[in-house]
Amino acid sequence: MHRRHHRRTLAAAGLATSIVLGGATVPGAGAETRATPAAAAETATSISGTDAPVRVHVGAPLTPVAVTVVTAGEVDAAGTRLVDSRRTTVAQASSAGPETGRPRVQKMSVGVVGRDVPHWGAMTWEITAWTASDGDCAFGTTSVTTDVRAHAMLGLAASRTGSTVRIKGSLRAYHNLEGRYVAWSGRPVSVQRWTGSSWVQVAGVRTNAQGDVALTLGVPKGAQLRLVAADTSGTWGATSRTATA
């Protein structure tokens, strides 16, 4: 029984890996990773740690998410799947270990496809590690809660004329049903200036139907400016590059 389970797991791993390798990376998209202590497993092979991300930014057409799993003992492979609150599998992958040896650090790349995400919000990384010895499988499991939302991008251009600076910005957010970035209209955008110790808001503006903003400010020469859009329940906020005006 254990041998059959091991074969099925590795077959699923091959399918998931082929999806990941066929994807493309979106600049600025991906996951924000924080090392997360793993709960001790009640099985023969325990997972001692993982860096499975607690925040995932989904972009187009595919967001590769790196997940590393550390085990207390040597294992043949590890796998993870991302599941939503309804227990629907959103994405999955397994590690591709070396031909020889059983490393305690297993790495995998999980391909999260925007169109496969049924909704945004709280989801769970379910992680498993296993060994196969004499047909017997010893499992270690843990889980990490993550927040999955659409990725957004905020552009900034600034040009000075005399004592004033003309600021233009463009806000775009990934739309999972359309599978592309679209204008994020009607969103508040904060214009911020660096004081030398912190960022402070100097103006506020709302994006138009095309997701763009434009305004003129009177700021000292050499001022450092940026644009910031806040998070929503379904889309992560965005911060532009810093421009010196």
C-alpha cells in the first residue's frame, strides 16, 4: 500500500513540475517569504522548518513560488499543495532531489496560475516529506497559512518646470478571470515625500478610468517622491519607484 502511494505521489510531482517549467516570471510578482517554524510532525519523518510564504502575489500568466522544506532526518522527497478554505487544490508541486543521497533540505517551485485561483484570501500550504525504504513510507507533515491576492504595479514619472513638479502615475492590477493586468480605476493613491527619516503624504489623488493619475506639486528641488496604493481584500497594494524631482 505504501509503495503504491509513493508511486502516485511521484507521478503527480512530475505533472506539477512540467507546469512550472513552462511558465514565465512576471517582474515584481511572486511571493513575500518569511521563515516560518514548522509544527512537529507526529510521524517517523518530521519537518523541522519551511520558508513557505505567508503572502503570495498572483500575476500573469503564472507566478512561480519557491518553497524549501527542512527535515529532521534524510528523506527522498517533499511535496506541497496550496488549498483554499473549501479544500480545493489551487497549485501543487514536489521536490526533485538528486539521484543519489537523501538530503534534509528539499526545494520545489510551485506554479500558481491566476485563472486557477477561485477566489482571493486565506489559504494553506500543506507540506509533506517522505522516505521510501523496503516499500514502506514514513511521512512528516506540516502546514502554513498564507494570504493569496492579486499583484498590482504602480508606475511613476516626475518632471520639473521651475518651482513645480508634474507627477504622472499608472496603477495596474492582475485580473484572474481575464488573465492579464488591467487598469485599476477609482483607487486612492498617496503622493509621499521622503523627509530624511520617514515618508510623509504631501497629496492624495484618485485614479481615473484608465488607472492613471496626474497632478502638479510645489516641492523643493531634489525632493524624493513616490506613489503608494493601499491593499484591498483581493489585491495587494503597490509602491512606485522613488523619483528625485
